Amino acid sequence: MPLAALLKNPQTLQKLEEMFLLQKKLNDDTNGTNWELGINKYDKEINWLRCIHMEVAEHRFNPMETLEKYL
């Protein structure tokens, strides 16, 4: 199903919001509350390029296919 069609469904938007809030909580718990500013819980600078590289290496699948399974 195309992303545009998914986003027209209010239930989908609610699930997406829930997913992003859960991810933010996980990030805050793991990295501290200043991670969005680029500082981890140990007051060290976050290397965003390394983070992106690790995420891409972990997720070699189509995220929209995965999202559709949960909706």
C-alpha cells in the first residue's frame, strides 16, 4: 500500500504517533534527554554519521512493508 494511502487513515496516523513517542522514550532512556541536541547521557557529543551508518546496517528491509504488518 502506498504511503499516501496509509496516511489518509486516522488510525494509521495514531499508530505512527504512538510509534514515534515510544521511540523517543526509548532514546531518552538509552541516551539521556539531551540526545536531540547531540549530547549523550555521558555529556559526550553524538556522532550522527556513525548512528546513521549503524541504523542502515541494521535495517536492510523495506520499513513500509514492516509498518503495514502492524496496521
